[in-house]
Amino acid sequence: MAEAPRLAMSRLEAVRLLRRDPIGLLERAADLGDVVRVRVPRLDLFVINHPDLVWDVLATDSRAFSKGPTMQAAKRVLGESLLTSEGEYHRRQRRLIQPLFRNERIVGFAPTIRELGERAGNRWVDREVIDVREEMARLTLGIVARTLFGSGIDEAETVRIAGALTDVLDQFDRVFSPLLPITERLPIPSTRRFRRAREVFDETVYGLIAERRASSADGDDLLSRLIRAQDLGPGMTDQQVRDEAVTIFLAGHETTSNALTWTWLLLSEHPDVEARFHERLDDEAFVRAALHEAMRLYPPAWAIGRRALSEHVADGVRIPAGAVVIVSPWLLHHDPRWWADPVSFRPERWIDDGEAARRHAYLPFGGGPRMCIGEGFAELEASVLLSTIGRTWRFEHDPAHRVELQPVVTLRPRNGMPMRAHCAPRGTSDPLDPKDPPGSETLSEHVPRPTSDGR
Ligand code: HEM
């Protein structure tokens, strides 16, 4: 059996790079082949980067893998939920919850999404610089709060939940620290804050669950639907409902807000596409194409981890049980083998080109039995927000602000995304509109290391 090529660097260097520039590390690995071994202390890591081999891991042989160490650590916040659980438990939860996310059940959320999008837009002032990342985060948080908990909760409670959740979110990266088992026991301020935030959040969610259980009304919010979800056996316990609700809250918020932020950035960098976007706001296919193209270039879930439960063979290479496998939508989406002119932002490729060629080379929502359950919800939410906001606003990126990637759990822009809001969409009278706007054509100036063509 073949040996995987190894990234030629010391374990210490690999750890440093993994912390400082994990996407750079993945790209260096991918330059060596489709199955590459990276030695890091306490971790036997394999990077797999071919659509067919990736599909084996996520789908065909999915039962031979568990979630990676990140998701195992996330149990501290999320408990046993769809995102973190394994095996039969996961399959039952998925069966129970999947019907809640069917298209015909989620389209009913569109008016709420539109209303909250319009309300956000009403707060902005023409030509003022806003942090688009922060605005999109606040908006998607509000939307997940409303769709999950319904309009029944009052403003004060929404603020309380959002505050507690933000505190939990702020601490989320800490959850993945190898020092957590130690710091968690110390009565240091950050630990106290974390515990307190979790308590406030749990208290509120358990309170809402108790209210729903006591009420005879058939609420249409996701929490009520989770409580009612049943297959052959009994429904979920309060704790299971809590774990799923917290997971949906977390998983459904930051990913979508990042997808929106990157879409606004790309539109502002490509005035020709931006103009077509504003002309074709009623054309759902075009709006979705712009979103798909933005998620191709900036996949919010940039890496997906798994742990091999037994030996796995990928392209003739032996991957031992216990090894961690990373598959990366970032790598697949920028690979010139699957995409013509991979770094250019061209929504039309989603309309003009056939789908077949990119089989499994486009995986913003993952694949197989652990594929994102919220895909339909996220696409509905993002496309409704893009067209609602796009009717009144466009955003101009300040070229002096350097866009940097911050690949944490999701792919965020480091230091936010300051952009100037313009009330009139391009094409209507907007005196400050530069005649010949800068920032054309390709992404390359923003992508720290564009994929090399030589692969
Ligand atoms: C643009 C937005 C989104 C992106 C890019 C995204 C991406 C992903 C990916 C890649 C996975 C698979 C992870 C893995 O295989 O380890 C996943 C799983 C999941 N996502 Fe999303 N997601 C998005 C929005 C949402 C929304 C809106 C919700 C809920 C309302 C959601 C809920 C979940 C849940 C519960 C799982 C776990 C599914 C399971 O393992 O059965 N996501 N997401």
C-alpha cells in the first residue's frame, strides 16, 4: 500500500501554521497530492482533497468515521445534538428533526425574514460607514431568535437571550482550546462569565420549553415543532430539545451572516456583476447564483473534520484508525481542476455551465448523512435578505481596509467589514458613484494564497 506524501515541516512548525494560517497549511498540503499526511503533536492528520475521495469520507464510508475533535469539544456547549452526536442517537435525532426543515415548512418564514431585513435597512443612514459583518450577524441572530422562539417572547427576553448567546459565542473559540479542561475548573473571570452565560441561556430556553409544554396552542416556531417532533416512540426530553435548540441557534447564525458579508464584499468589488444583481433582484435564480458563487469563494464552513474509527484506504493510501481527516470546501472550491478561472467571481457560471462537472467539488453544506440540515433554511434566508436589502442598499468597500481571512469555526473576515452604505442601488441617481470604480475582476488581491495553477 502506498505511503501518503508528508508535509516537510517539523511538528512544531505545523502547529504554529495550524494556529496562525490553517488555510495556508491546507494549501501547502494540497500542493503535494490528494492524500497528504501532516504530523502535529498528538494528532495524526490527513488532508484529503479530491471530490471522489472526499465523498467516500463524508458519504459512502461515513459510518467508518466519527466527527472530529472540534465537534467533540463543542459538546460542552451544545450537549448531545445533531451537530455533535454519533451513531444511532444521531440517526434518530435526524429522523425526528429533518421534517421540520423541509422546504414547504420553512418557506413560511420568508415574510419574517423580509420584515427583519427591511427593519435592519431602516437603521442605516445613506453614505454612512457600517460594519457589514456586524450588521449581518445581528440580523441573522434576530432571525434565528424569531424563527426558533416565535414572536411570543418579548423584546426584553430577546435581548437577554441574544446577550447570553453572544457571551456563549464569544467564548466559543475558548471551548476548542486544549487548555479548557484545566481553565474550566479555575474560578477565573472568563470561566465565571462562560458559566453565567450558559446558565442564563439554559434558564431562558428551559423556561420557554416549559411554557410551550404547558400551553395547548400549536405554535409554529421551531421550538414548538421540536417539542412536538415524534416518530414511533416518545418525543424528545427537555434536555434534548434544549441541546437541539442551542445547536440550531449557533449553527444557524454565524455561517449565514458570513455568507452574506462575503457576498456584499464580492458585489462591491465587481461593479459589473453588482449592476446585474440590482437589475435582476426579482430573478431568484440570479440572486442564488451570486450567493452560490460567494460561498464557493468564501465557504463559511471552510474545513470539515472526521476521525477514522477503523483503518480507511484513500487512493491506495492507508489511513490508520484514530487519525484525523480534514476535508476542505475551501480547497475543493478553489481547485483549477474543477473550476475554470477559479478565483474569479462569476455568478453566471451557476446558470450557464452544467452541474455535472462540479459533482462533489462544491460542498459548502458538507455531504452525506451529516450534511447541513439547515441548507434550505440558509439559502432561503440569505436570498431573501440579499434581494430585500439590495432593493434599497448597496455597499461600497473602502479599498484602504485590508480584507483578511479569519478561519475560526467559520470563515470570518478579521476586523469586520467596514463598508459605506449607499441608499440608491447602482444605476439610479447616486452622485457619489465613482465613474470608474476600482476593484475589478478577480479575488486574488484578497485571497492570501490563491491556489496555484500547477496542481
Ligand atoms: C450558509 C449557511 C450554512 C453553512 C455554510 C452551513 C454548513 C454546514 C456544514 C458544512 C455542515 C456539516 C458539518 C459536518 O459534516 O461535520 C453543517 C451541519 C449542520 N448545520 Fe449548517 N450551515 C449553514 C446554515 C445552517 C442553518 C441556517 C442551520 C439551522 C437553522 C444549520 C444547522 C446545522 C446542523 C443542525 C448541522 C448538523 C447536521 C447533522 O450532523 O445531522 N446550518 N452545516
